[in-house]
Amino acid sequence: MLELALLFFVIAIVAGALGATGVAGLTMSIAKWLVLLFLVLAVLSLLL
């Protein structure tokens, strides 16, 4: 899941550099939610 977040982050950087700000914003949003989901699942796996 963290790999997907990093992939979306790289796509967002490339899209931002090319001027596609809509795509960059969308992919950054997806990457943010994937990182948050990863952190929640990591904490749950450590607690259980």
C-alpha cells in the first residue's frame, strides 16, 4: 500500500511539472489517503 502511495506521489510531481494541476491535485489526494490508510493498518497490526 505504501508503494502505491509513492507511485501516486511521483505521478503527482510529474503532472505538476508538466502543468496538469488538476491531475496533480487528484493524485496527491489519493496518495495522502493511501498513506493514512497504511498508517492506520500498521498501528492496528502492531496493537493486535
